[in-house]
Amino acid sequence: MRLIGVGVKTGAKVDKFKEMNLHKEKANFVECPLIKESPASIECRVKEIKELGSHNMFFGEVLAINADKQYIDEKGSFDISKCDLIAYSNGNYYKLGKKLGKFGFSVKKKKKQNQNNRKTKRKY
């Protein structure tokens, strides 16, 4: 929960690394540092900045995804279920993690019956 404080203070007024006792790590593709204590980092090149009143929305091109090995599954894919994610909404923090389905689950085709009038198995 220590990294939560990073998002509530402006870097224009506070040295977030010093204030939160964080350490810088060299990125592979961008000049700004990564946060060593963060288990995952996404390096992006800013493509567009959209002004939204009091805030700006940044659109970027992903150049690299860096993740601790403990979050990579046996197939080499990032396993988000191992991350103990949290979300912030309306002044409250929520724990995330329950898998609800996978891409296409709401529109997948129904299983067809084969010639012997038995259902065939499909892998999704």
C-alpha cells in the first residue's frame, strides 16, 4: 500500500522517491526512471495528451513491459491474478482478483453435436 501515496502528491512540489522511500531503476527504452519496488512497470512513449479540465489524459505506445518473475506463469505470460491488485473509487480502495471470464466468453459459440449425437469438446 506504500505506492498509493505516489498518486496523491504532485511531483512538482514533492520528491516522491525521497518522500515514499522508493528507489530509481534505469528503464530500457525511456529516460524517466522505473520504481524499483514496483513489481511491474510499463514503458511508454507519449503519443497524445488530451486536456480534461483539471487533469490530462495521456495516450501512449507501449515499448516494454517489465515484471518480476514471480508474476510470470509457466507459459511465459504475465499472470495478473498473482498481483494482489487494488482499485480506487470515490475515496475508497478495493481488492481485486476474482477472474470473471476470458476474452470472448460472452459470445462464444455453443458446443455442436457430432454425428453420434454427443457433444464435442472445445478448448477456449
